[in-house]
Amino acid sequence: MDLTKIIKYAEAEGVEQAEVFFFEGRVLRTIIENKQVKICEHKVDAGLGLRVALKKDAGYSLGFSYSTELSNAAIEQTIKQAVKVALSKNPDLDFKSFQPRSSPATVSGLHDS
């Protein structure tokens, strides 16, 4: 998932700032009874959330949208929905900025058993 591409598309829609959250989780479940595989399931959950800030009057209007569908069309619709929400709101005169861009933290020694 190219999150930079999502932010660039949001900027093309007039967004001053954008914040993207992406999640993907995978689960493999196996049930064995009497040395035989009874159930084997693989499940993937994924989605993204988008928060945008539009310059409006003396402040910024904020909008949020999310999708669990990750096609290009669904992502574009998510961006447009976040912009629509922001346009419908009064500006937040106290909002200054989202957090600055940063790289994900690396945590060693984690495992799932």
C-alpha cells in the first residue's frame, strides 16, 4: 500500500494536510482433532483511515473517513468523503497541525505464540 500516493491524491483534492492510518492483520486458525485437521481458516482484515485538514477562513476544517475496501476506487471515494466532511464543518480555530511525518518505530523481541 503506497500511503504517499494517497496523501498526494488528497492534496490534489485541495487538502492542506492529511494523515493516513493503515492496518492489516492476518490470522491462521487450525483445529486438529484425533490427529486430523478439522478446521483450517486464514483470515485477513485490512483497512485505512484518513484525516484531512482544509484551510477555511481563519482556521482549518477537519474531516475523517475510513474504508475496509482497498481498491483504488474505494480509496479515492474515502478521500472525497473526508474532504466532504471537512467542507461541511466550521473551522477549528485552535487546530495548528497534525503530527509531523515520522517513520514507524521498530520494536524488537516481539512474537505471537
